Amino acid sequence: MTNLDNRSQDSAPDLVQLLAGEELLTLADVAERLDLAITRAYDLLNDRKFIAWRSPEGTRLVPASFFNDKGSINKYVSGVITVLSDGGYNDEEILAHLFSADDSLPGRPIDGLQGHLAREVIRRAQAAAF
């Protein structure tokens, strides 16, 4: 597990700020959380079931908020990733979208994916992407 407090990255300083304070998991942590082999965690990443941010050190880090309390991937995460990717967003832009405060939602889109606002978050992602 990693935390981005007090770090910076020239290419995406806003993303570093947005992810500061978030629990971030290495792919080994993800594999452990999902009770899978590390190779299967890489398969899920490549299948875009979740996305990872590459730290300044080159480590791929996955926000823990992509997972539910039961230890599995939140079922709405891959849908939002697909919608935004199809709309031309890259992984860093998707992370920025999910972790930026939205005044019209109570919180951030990533928080809405954990509750009853998930479908609204996906609708807004569709509107933002196209």
C-alpha cells in the first residue's frame, strides 16, 4: 500500500493532489485483496476492469476505492472506465474525472459509485465523454 502525500509529478500535478490521502494499492496488494495470483491481477488491469496510475517511481498504483467492502471490484468501475475511454479519455484523465469534486453530486464521482448514485455517475460520464 502507498500514499501519495507530499509527492509531486511534473506531468500530472493535479492528479497527484487528487490522489493524495487515497489508499493506493500495488498490483500485488490487489492480487491479495482479490485472493488471486498476481498474473490474474495483471489480466484484470489489461482487461480494463480497473486502471492504475504510474507513480513517479514507476510503480502501478490502484485506488482502493475501486473495490467494495466484500473485497471485489466495484461492478460500476469498469463501466465508467469503458465509457470515458471510448470518449477519448486516457487513464490519468479518467482518474482525474473520478477523483475530482463535483458540486452537482454529493462528493466525487468515485464516491457515487459506491452507493445509489452509481447510475447517475455513469450517465454523467457518458455526457462528459461525448
